[in-house]
Amino acid sequence: MSDSTIMINKIQTDLIKWFDNHGRSLPWRRTKDPYAIWLSEIILQQTRIDQGLKYWENFLREFPDVKSLSMAKESEILALWSGLGYYSRARNIYKAAHILVSKYESQFPKTSSELLKIPGIGPYTAAAISSICFGEVTPALDGNAFRVYSRLFAMSSPIEKRSTIKDIWTLALPLISNKSPGDSNQAIMDIGSTICKPKNPNCPECPLEENCISRRSGIQHEFPVKLKSIKIKEIEKFYVLLKRGEKYGLIRRPKSGIWGGLWTPLELIPEDWELAKTNKNIDESNIKYLKHLLSHRKMNLYFTYWIGDTFPENKEIQWFSEQDLKRLAFPAPIIKILSEKSYF
DNA sequence: AAGACGTGGAG
DNA sequence: TCTCCAAGTCT
């Protein structure tokens, strides 16, 4: 056995050992059911565990398997997803459930290359599911893993580049245990979230410390190398809540774009908002303001009631009673403003 | 391939 | 209050 093989074997066993002793205890780690794992992986995309946990429990309770999920209406899935964000994930699990039932006999494919064909499953999720559920030896590279590996290998090229990602994948592959690849991947992710954090990594606690190339030079904080900085644009949106008797008028947003498929009050373009003010259709002294941050945008949201019986011309408006609203999917800021400001 | 797509917690 | 960003994917 060569020296490098011995070292790689040691890293493998160190990782597994660390995972057994220090890995996080999470509910979806108590099962190997690919459906439950899949759901957790989709929910946790760009989402913190604290935030996603409740949703995972709700989904598993309402829809315990692929078949029950495939029988749900898209609106039901969206409503259950309401408040979690990145709603294409909800629309995609709806599509995915149908594909799994019709083309895969309700079974999850066992390889990452096959999983990749399913809507909402990208390179990370495919590798996570195949390694955890089916023992495929492949690195699952999420944000945590990229950070850990970029420090471990002191990757000087920017993390956004395709070649860098490919290099990390190749370097990471030998570190994945053939016996329990899922544990290897989850060990790396746990190290990334609890030790090898973006700021102030706790290197003395890390099982990889002695093998970490950037740590040897004390430059671990310089990785991962990133190209771009985020620039925030500001936009304004204007909403008027329509009320007719005991019913509220709402609009269903188009499937694509922000908050796709969700419900909001009527959204006015700035010109119509100004016009409505001129015509005294909105009460200027009673406009609620809410700031909402998106990944690359700052949204300034303005809300008010519509005054008068003549509503803006819009064929999309649908009317709901207060009871109906519970089954509808709303974006988080809409939920916030409607409940906190006690519109309903 | 660069930009769109949410949200709430941390510092 | 403000900035950053977390278990990514899609177009």
C-alpha cells in the first residue's frame, strides 16, 4: 500500500468515526426511506434545518409516500409549502411525484445519473440520495462541502468555475467510504456547518485538521475563493386588498417568476397606484409598508385597502371567504402583513 | 453562463 | 438597522 493510499484510508475512517460520535442527530437520519430522504433534501435546499424541520414533518404526515403525494393537488402542496420560499421546489415535487409513479413504479431510481432526470433534483441532491439510500460512492457537494473541501485542498481557483467544481469532485471522491458513502458525505456537511464555518472555523475540533492544506499555512479563512459580490437592487410593489361583503379578492400569480402559483392581493403598477391615489380609491394615510429582502433584491411593499365599489378592471380576481383563505398558499410577507396588520 | 428564485437567523 | 447567507436548481 502506498503512503497516499494509507493517508486516504485514514481520512475515510476518521470521517466516519467523527460522524458516529459528533454527527448531528436529525430525524431524517433515522430512516433509509428514499422518499423521506428526498423530501428532506429538497426542503433543506438553501434552507436552515430549524426552518425546514416543521415542513418536513408536515409533508410526511400529510403525504407519507410518493403515491399519496402524487394524488395531491398542486395547490395543496403549494399551501403546505407556503412560507418556506423557493416555490419552484414545491411545484417540482408535484411533477416529480407524478413521474415517479408513472415511469418508475413509485420507486426511486438508485443512481445519481438517473435521479438527475427528476425535476428539482440537481447534482447535489442526486448524490445525497444515491449515497445515503443506495450506497453509491459519489461526493455530495453542497455549500458546506465546497467550503470544507476548498480549505482541505486549498483550492485557489474560484468556486463558481465549473473546472473548480470538477476538480473538487475528483479530489473528494477517494475520501468517500465504499462501505458507507452516505455517512462520509454527511460527515463533511456536518463538519462544514458545525466546525468549518464560513467565519472563525474551529480547526482544533476538526477531524481533518492535520490533513488540511490551508490550515497548515494558517490561511483557512481565505477559502473558498469567490469571484462575485452580491449587488442588491431595490424594487417597489403596490398591493390593494379588495373586499366585497365578506369576500376578499385575490390574484393567483403566474407559475413562473417570483412567488409562482401563490396568491396575493391585487398588485398595481406604480402608475395605477398613483392614479388610485388621485381618485381617492386608496387611503394615503393608511398605507402599510413592509421591507422584504430577496437574494439579490430589496422589495419595498406597500399595502392598503381599496376604497369604493368600483374595482380595477381585472379578470384574474377571484373571491374568497375568510375560511377559504386557509387552504391558499401565500408568500411570507403577504402572510405577515395580512395577519400582523389584522386585515382579516 | 449569469441571473432568478425566499426566508429568517446571526453577527 | 443592515449585511450576509443556509443541505441548490433551473433557465
